[in-house]
Amino acid sequence: MNTANHKVIPLADCTTHGKPLQPHAYNDPALLEQELDVFFLKNWQFAGHANDIPNVGDYLNFEMANNSVILIRGEDQQIRAFQNVCRHRASRLLEGESGHCSKVIQCPYHGWAYNLDGGLRGVPSMDSFPPLDKASMGLREVGLENMHGLLFVKIINSPRLGVAESFGDCINYVRAYDLENYHQIGDPVDEIWNVNWKVAWDNYQENYHIPIGHPGLNRLLDVPEDEQTYSSGVSYSVFPLSKQRSSVPLEARYQELAHVAEHRVPEKFRGQWFQVGFPHNLGMDFYPEMLDLFQLIPLTVDKTLVRASFYGPKECSAAELELRKVNIEINTQVNDEDKTLCERVQKGLQQSNYSPGPLSLHESAVAFFHQAVRDRIPGAR
């Protein structure tokens, strides 16, 4: 990947207050179709890890807004992404979140068959069709990028930055973790939040609410006042672990165990959590012992699928396993708190004649996101 062709500049320190979105931007169903096109279908979407499909014929399905994408490992060990639809009469080909095909992807409707590389393999009653150019009738390929083992797809082609280029200089943080060798360490957790997707994304991008909204995190971490944002829309924060021992047993246990995974990252990354917001719906939380991913998939104007996925080193000690378990328990509580906070905001945004107050300088990532929404979605202005 040639990063020299794509320079992503960090935004200057925020010295002005951004303008918040008005309530209608969170409540108008007519805006959602535009947002799905601009912010989701034409943007890179996390779809899984390369180690989720280790064998030839293994596949994942990624679904978003009536679109389904197959990610499948071919006989040449390459992973490819295709529209999950037969070229003949549009039947869905493969069902389920994951699975395995032996050597052929066969349509369950009329039996058209495709090789694992997407090429058309065979058509029943071929002589009943007009002359078919099999080379042009393979499965439609979808944009795919593998960033250190993390698989991203772009459902509709668009001239956006590559995944790695979007990270700017903070890609060096990502490279500090052995992501290529991570494996899924727990089943993904899906929840439905009764919120517009932007409410949840606003919340993820700012740390201003942590002291009040997340007292446990506030005890466990030295919370930075704001996030840094790149012109690509990527935002990030670094959270040092507090040296003050928490009075809550679960949090204190994490502090006691934190050192057992420090050998997995360079010294300068030890004793801290690293958080990335990948535009505009993927939170990436890096810990020495694991990675969790917080993904938003809009369902309706006021309902969002929130998916948590967990990855980490395959071989680890009993102490590291306990550390992961404690981490997940702590952050499950944080997630529950965020769900409650966001649903309270959604109710408030539906209040008659509500007008938003000013944004803090500590909410600069939110301000940048809101301006991106206004720039790309005329109705949100």
C-alpha cells in the first residue's frame, strides 16, 4: 500500500466551538437512506478477521442495509469478497453468519455454480440459454482490504482513502499489536439500541461524559479531556491506567493483573488503553491482552444494531485469560451505561422545541463529525 500518495493530516488543536446538529438530523427517516449510502455503503466496513476463515472454502457473511457480502478463502489461499447474489435470477447464495463450501458455491434456486474465486463454473441446461460468456458472468466482486488481519469491505465502490491510510500517524499504534495472529476469543454480542446511529457515534467519540457517565472507567483510567482527529475522520485517544488503586474489587483486580500482558506490546505502549474511532461507525479498543470492536449498523431512524466483537492472542497464560475476562466484565458494564445514556439522549432529541446547547472544546471529534454530516447530507443542515 502506497501511503505516499495519501497524506492524512491531524487537525489543528481545536480553538473554536463546533456547531451541533439540530434534532431533526436524528429524527428524520428521509435522511437515513442518504446516510446509509454516503457513510456506510461507500465506506469501509469491518467484516471479520482473516483467521475467522482459516481453511479453503470457509466463508463469512456481512450484512448491511439489504446488502449481503461473502468473504471466502479460495483454493489459492486468497480471501475475496463477492455480492452474495446469483448472477442469474438474484437468489441469495449462502446463508448464515459463517460456514464452509467444499469447492463450489451453488445457487439453491436453479443450480448455477461458481468456483471459490467467483468464476462461473457451470449452468444447468446451458444449451437453453443464448450464448453465455462465462468469463463475464462470475460473481460481482466487492472491494476488500486486509489491514493486519482485519478484513474491511466497501459495498459500493467510491474514491475514499484505504483503511490503513486513514489512520495517519496513529497506524503506528495499530502496528504495535500482533493483530495478524489474533483469533476470536468470544462470540460477538449483538444488541438493539433504541437510538439513531449518530447518537451512539457521538457518544463513542467524546470523553467528556466519562467522569459522570462511567464512574468505573473514571476510577480505572486517567481520562484524557479530548480525542485527536485526522482529516480522514479517524479519531483516537490514549488512556493511561490510573496508579491509584480502585476501591471496587473487579477494577482493582484488573489493575493487579494488567502487567501479565505487557510483554505483548512495546514498552512505550504498556500501562495504557488505546481507542480509535474509524469513520463513521467502528470503535476499536486496543488493550495489551485483547482487542474489542464496537460496530454500529443502522436499522431504522431510531434503532441501531450494536455489535461487539473480541479478538486476542491464541496462546496465553491463565492469568491473561483472567485479565481478559475481567476486562470484558468491566466493559460490558460500560456498554450498558452507554446504552442507557444514549437512549436518554434519543428521547430528549424528540422533545418538542428542543434546541441543542454549545459543544465543549472537549467534544472536538463530535464537532468534526457533525460538520461532515452537514457537508455530505444536505437535509441535515
